[in-house]
Amino acid sequence: MDKKASILVVDDEYGVLQSFKMVLGSDYNISLAESGEKALQIFGETSIDLVLLDILLPDSNGIDLLKKFKGIDADVEVIMVSAVKDIKTAVEAMKFGAYDYIVKPFVVEEIINVVSRAIEKHRLLRKVTYLKDELERFQPFEKIVGQDPKMIEIFELISTISDSDGAVLIQGESGTGKELVARAIHRLGNRKDEPFVVINCAAIPETLMESEIFGHSKGAFTGASAVKVGKLELADKGIVFLDDVDTLDIAMQAKLLRVIQEKEIERLGSTKLIKIDVRFIAASNKNLKRLIQTGHFREDLFYRLNVFPVEIPPLRERRGDIPLLLNHFLEVYSKSNGKPVKKFSGGAEKILIENYEWPGNVRELQNLVERMATITKGNVIFPKNISDFSLNKKEIRDIPLKDAVDIFEKDFINDVLKKVQGSRKDAARILGIHRNTLIKKMNEQE
């Protein structure tokens, strides 16, 4: 069931307040204020989506109050209410951000319709806020590639748990694709049309964490000049992805545990409880059970999050997927660059499959392919083209001698060129070869 929107009715006439409550109370959460002072108090403590505001109040001017409401929360919708139809006042109200202007005595159907439209606009604005946040972190390659038995098992698990509301804990090394698994659960589940909100716990400073997650009211702390909607509230009816959940401090872990248990939050600086309906997916590249033993992670939070555990294997444990991933990213990047699809030679592919441990996992492979697809001039990527790749002596086990020589030669020439700031004449002198020989070798490496 959708969470009811909250409406604040501000009017000095008791009968008008009760009329609005009677007409709108079954569909919305209604708060009533008979004065500007009371209205501002409620607005500062409560999450309000729409204000029905009388133009004339004993202690306030409606236009001044409108400005104050918009100053606290620019996204709130305000409908002005007046006993007199005054075009000048209506125009002024619209100028300062009012959604509409209605005249008492009002027609019930008119009120219901205008309120419904205003609430829908407010919800759309919230969605836009969420989408802007998502666009800033948009990742174009959300396809999970793999045919290793361990990955097939994960695919089956995703399909099984996607429609549940139970929390999911995804564990695996950095770069294994934990967020892709979380997004796949969202995309396949019954919340697919609702927000998927990412909270990067490691990237948010500890001093801002509570405000980012729960939001804050105006004046909650120095610099809080307006209401901020937290990420949990933005995610209502959708999914919250807690990336690097292990980096949360113990105090924040306790607050998060309460939210998971009670399904309600309080904005920083407010005592108003806001009900939320979200599914939690958390991810960590650390061993959380070990962190529990050292006192750095709460055991009760672990069990709340670990309803559906997902373990993603590192790339070195599913080497059979490396050719699939290489070809997948080559196709994607070649097309995005507007170039013919390239391919890795057998020798280059062999090196990447058998002779490298991939500490950065799929993310590292993706970055390598992007680099190769962009800078390699030919349509085939040879071992010499990946010579700047991190292949040290321990990692080179059974590369053919010619490939190893090509790799060493390219690295050595590049190091000398850097030393002489690109001067081919000076580089040739240091290398003890003719300048034309150097140019030929450089052309062969391209």
C-alpha cells in the first residue's frame, strides 16, 4: 500500500479546518494549524508534502508564510486559500511558488482534484531528485556476464529471492560486481518500478552520514538552511543498496538496525516519525564475521542483513569467464567509440586468462579493455599492446619468448622516451640504435 501524503491545513477558522480534514482525511495524513506560528512549528517538525494556506491569518500574512515554507523546503507544494477572489494576490502567490489559488466556500470535487494534482507533482519532483542522483553515478554496463557454475548458482539465487522483501547481504572482493547483483535483484523483483537508491557508506564523511541517510530539518545544525530529504525516504517503496556497509561506525549501525526493525525514520533535528517501506540490500568486501569478533560490526545487524547471503567469487576463481568478459567489453567499448569491434589475439588472451591474478577483478578487466579498445590502432590486440599492463616476473609463467621480448622492448622504449621527454633523437642515442630503427619499432608497437 502506498504511503499517504501529508497535508498541512492553515486557517484561523475552526469550521474550515474541520471541513478540509473531513474531505481529505481518508486519503491523506492531515495536520491542522490555526495560526502562522503553529504552522511553522508543525512544518519544521513534520514531513509535509502540501500546504493549504489561508491568505489572511491573525498573526501572519499568507504570502509571507508562503515564502517561509518555500525557504525551508523548496519542493513543498502550496495552495493558497482565500474568501475573496483577488487576481493581484493570486498572481503574487504564483510568483513566489504557489501551486494554485482557490476561493472559499470551495467545491468539494474541485478541492479533491487540485490537491490530487499537486500531490502528484510533488511525487514527480521527488522522483526527479532520485533520478538526478542516479544519473550522477550511472554505470552503462549493468549486464552480468558469466557461465561458470558458481555464477549460474548466483543467477538462480537472484531469480529466487528477487520478489521477497527479505534483506540481502552480498559479499565479495572489490570489483566483483556486487552492485550489479543488487541491481539485478531490483530489476527482476516486484519493486522494479520503484527507486533503487545507492548509499555509498565509504564515500560519505562520518559527520554527514546521518543527514544523508535520514535527512534533516531546517536548523538541525549549522548550515542546515532548508529541509533535506534523506536517501531512505527517497527510496520509499523501493530498494536501498548499502555499499561498503562495513565502514559504518557502531553508532550508525545501531540506528540502521532500528530502521530495519521498525520501518520508520526521524529526520535529524525532528521528532516526527516517518514510516518507510524499503528493502535493504547491503554489500561488503570484508569478512563481516571477523569484524564482529573484533567488535567493529554489530552481530544483530549482521543477522538482520544476512537473510539472503550472496557470495560472489573473485575472477581468478572463474577464469573460464574471462574470454566472455573480454569479448563483451570489447564489443561495448568498440561500439561506443564508433570503431569496428576488436579482438584479442590468442597469445594476448592466453596471458590474460592464465598468467594474471586479477586483483581488481571484473572492474580491472573492464578498465583494461576500455584502454585497449581506445588506444589500439589495429583490429587485433597483441601481447605487445598490453605490455603496460601489470605483468610482473612472478605473473609471467609460460608466455612464449617472443611475446615476453615484445613486452619488455616496448616497456623499455617507452621508459626511455619518457626520460628524454619524447625526443626520438635522444632516445635512439641512449638505446644505441639508429633513429629510423627506433621509429620502425614504435610503429610496430602501435
